[in-house]
Amino acid sequence: MTLKKFAQMALPLVVLSLAACGGSGSSSSAAKYATTPASTIDQDMRTAMKSVKSLHAYGTYKDGSTTYTVDESVDSAGNCTATVTGDSQSLKMITLDGTARYVQANADYWMGSVGVSKATAAVLANRWLTGVPASALADVCVLSTVFD
């Protein structure tokens, strides 16, 4: 499961939580969503998210027998930090101003998720790499694409 998929699954719950517990008119919002079809809630969430300037998401999800922890912050200026850990794998991503991209991962990530040899993983492990293609982080580190 990708961070994009995680964010798409988690955000409707956040929207419903905010509607249920805060601000003026919140009781009418909560009442509206109590009987609203999921597809309408999803569309309302996507429409509301278009005006968001920044987002921080933290949580866990299970994929098979592995539980992943995700911590992501992204803004409309192109800045992003994201960390994903699961089993023995760990991956960190940073994007600055939408142009400078960095990735750091442990050896288990390089071997398990990317498929490099143990020797190559040892060289790459825990080092910050730059020159990462924009497409590699687009689903995670571009605010406008997180909820597409």
C-alpha cells in the first residue's frame, strides 16, 4: 500500500471527526453525514481538500502481516517530509520547494522493496540520496496529487 492510498483511506475519517466535534454548525454537519452515502462524503472531502495549504498525517495500516507506520507532512509550496516504517524496513523522504528531493532508507528497505544486492544495500543504507526523480515522490510529496 502506498502513502497516497493510506492518506485516501484516512482522510474521510478525519473529515467526519472534525464535522462531529468542532465549530459552529458542527451538529448539523454531523447529522448530514450520518445519513449521507459514502460516495457523497468522499466527493465532499475531495472538494474541501482542494483548498488545503498543508497536511500532516500520522497513523498505521496493515498490509498482510506487516504493520506500517506513516508520518507525512506536505504543503502547497512543495515541501514534504515522509517516513514509513514496517517490519525491519525504514524509508524517509524529503522534498524542498518541489525541486530538491532526498531519500534515505535502511539496508532492509533497499533489499526488500527495491531488490538490490546485499552489497549494494550496505553502501546505500542510511545515506541521503539526491537526484530522485520527481515522479518517484509525486504520489506522496505533491499536495495536489495526494487525493486525486
